[in-house]
Amino acid sequence: MSLTVLMNAGPWLSVPPPGYGGIENVIATLVPELRRLGVRVVLASVGSSTLPVDEMFSVFPDGQFHALQRPYNQVCGISQAHLSGVVRALRSRDDVDVIHDHVEAVGLATLAAMGPDAPPALHTLHWDLAKHPALYGNFDGGDRVRVNGVSASQVARAPRALREHSVGHVHLATPLAVDADRRPPAVKGDYLIILGRINPGKGQDVGARLAQRLGLPLVLAGPVGPYHRPEDLAAAGDEARQNPDVRFFHDEVAPHVDGDLVRWVGTVAGQERDDLLAGARASLFPLRWEEPGGTAVVESLALGTPVVATARGCLPELIEHGRTGLLTTDEDELGDLLLAAKTLDPGECRREAALRFTPAVMAEKYVGLYERVRQGAATRLQPA
């Protein structure tokens, strides 16, 4: 295949990321499969990225995630500096066939502003599309800049102007899904797990209260703001409370974390993360927002751990109720579903992951979207 893609990962974390990093993990999962299919990949990231690619360039030597939730006037130039580097690179070369952008808001706006002489672009929407109404509600990328979602429900909720630029959606994938149906079953413990960054949308406070009420052990695994370990957060002192996720943790979650029944273990990665997830009775997603993609959901299935969740966002697309998980629209019912989760077959979860959520499936779908975007830049593309 003769195709060169500039993959814009952004300035926030290296690829692959050191532990938590949703978008960066998606890119680290996608790129090797694209290259296996013959796609040449030029990565725009930070200098500490180690993902094997054909070329890489950067503006920042390391990830800027530590600054992400500082006041706007302190951080507004970070994404712009990175995108300026992307624009300079594109103007100095003529071999890029498609730009695949993953940088929230400013990536989309910059690519649209480059004008008709720039390469065609696909901007993947990884987040809540209600966040930027002025941008998304008035977006015009012409026939050159297109978008895709990470679930059908996400695209369906997009403002009309954005939907008119959509070429569809591609569900997220995980390397853990490869041959998941052939993996020996893990020994299950009695604990539950919530895997992901701790913030109000993920609902860790709901999970902690449920665990205390039901007497079910719960592990909270994920960062609190920029703090990846409990000792790091403890050492940060009162200044850390300027971060909204830190305030949420201290005010709503920490009162239920007793270190025994409910534990916060911080960010876990690699084999430690896999073992913790595989050994859980169920993964809990007590969502307060419309989850767009659900990386932790497909990872849970791949490791044979059923999902118990509020039926919001992409969850009904990823989970078959009664087979790979249990879903409800009633937060009060989550407790009953957690008790019932032990009746689900972990093997069904692994089989579903191996069928639907492998990196190869994701990469093949993206190659199809790249071709649609290229064609649409020359001939008017009908909205999906």
C-alpha cells in the first residue's frame, strides 16, 4: 500500500504513555497494525515517545500533561506550539497523503485553517462533543477535513455541522484482544475494579459508596489529576486542590477510601494492570457522562472480566447485556447487578473481544476511512 499518514498525537504524553494515557494508548495500538498493512507513519509527538514509526518529530522533549489543568492563560500556548510544528512540517514536505489528528479542538481548527492546499485530514473525536459548541456548531472543513467518532452514540450526539463532516466511527481496540479467546481463564477474586482517571464523570464516588454499602472490596486504579501514586498526592499538599480532579477525590471519594474495603492504588500499568483487571469479579463503570470510547471496557472484556455499568454513551454498543456485562439506566440498580455479575461467563467476554476489538480490526477500518477522506478531498463526499 502506498500511503503516508502523519499521525498527530499531541504534546501531552509520550507514545506509548507511561501508564495512564487514553489517546496515546489508542495511537500506540493503531500504528503497528497500520505499518503491518503497509502504511508509512510519520508521528508528531513528544521527544520521549518510543513507538516504532517511520519518522517522528516533536516540539517538546517530554509530555506536558502536568500542565494540562492549569489556568488557561498558563497553558494556552502548549497545543498551539505543537500544532505550529505540525504546520511547519507539512509545509516543508509533499509526501503526506493524509493527516490523522488526535488533538482536541485546536487540532481540528488548525487543520481547517490551513486551506485547500494542505493534505486531506481525518480528526478523531475522543471526547465529549458538548464541550466546544461554538467550534463544533459552526465547523466548516470543506471537503478536505473530516471527522470520525469512537462510537456511533458519540457521533449521533454531535452538532449538525460536525455530523455533516463525519465519515463514521471506529470502536477502540486493545492488543489484549488478540487471541483472547484462546487465553486460559484467570483465577477470579472477590473484588471489583474501576479502571480510569478519577473524576466526576467516571463516578468513582458512586462506586466507593456502593462497595461500602454492599461490603464488596473495590480497587480504584488510575491517576488523580497529574498524581499517579497516593504518596505523590499526599506530598503535594494543599496546592494540589487547585486541580478540580484532586478536589473531587478529596471531597467525594476519599471519605469512602479506607485502605481495606475500598483502596486507591494509583496508576497501574503493564502486567500489574492486566493481572489486577483479569482477577476482578467485575469492572464497574458508574458513569455520569456519555462515555465516548471506553478503552477500559474493551480491555476488561479481553481479560475476561464482565462489565457492570450505567448504560450511557458507548456502553450499549460494546456490551451485550446478560452475556458480556450488565447495564442499567438506574444508578440504584447497580448494586444488584454487581451481586449478579458472578453468574456471567468470562469466556464470553474474551470471545467477544477477539472478534470485535483487536488492533487489526481497528486498523483496517481506519485505512478505509483514509481512502474515503482522500477521495472526498477531490470529489464531494456525502456525509455518513
